[in-house]
Amino acid sequence: MRRASAGASPIAQLGVSEFFLGVTSIPIIDNAAEHGADLMMAAKNTMDLAFNAFEEAAVALGVGVVTVVSLYGEPNWLEGAQLLAV
């Protein structure tokens, strides 16, 4: 590892680029509690995918909208914006 100057930022002292840190490390640290809870639930074998009626209706509506918007096979910017809105 090369030696950073005394006034260098902590990112420069790590020897990684800001882009790499922003794309990989920060999202992992940001979701650390969620990842920990997922690991604990998986270890206890208590992960179930129980959805309530509202969640099922939202998924069905999303699938229906995507089907209608992409029906013709030639999407344009307005259809893309509609998909993003879903």
C-alpha cells in the first residue's frame, strides 16, 4: 500500500477510489442491520414469505401495468416513464 500524505482524505489513505467506495461499501454498511436480521432469521429457519392482501394486489397491479405498457414491443420514453412510476 502506498503512503498517503498527511493532509490526504481518509478515502485516499485506504487506497480505493471514491467511485468504488460509493458503489460497494456504502450500500453494504447502510443495510448492515437488515443483512444481520436476514442472517439471524435464516439461521433460525424462520424466513417465510407471507403476504397480506394489499401486497398481493400491489404485485398484481404492477404486473398488469407492465404487461399493458410493454404490449407492443416498441417502448418509447413515455412508456418508460410510466414503468418508473409503477
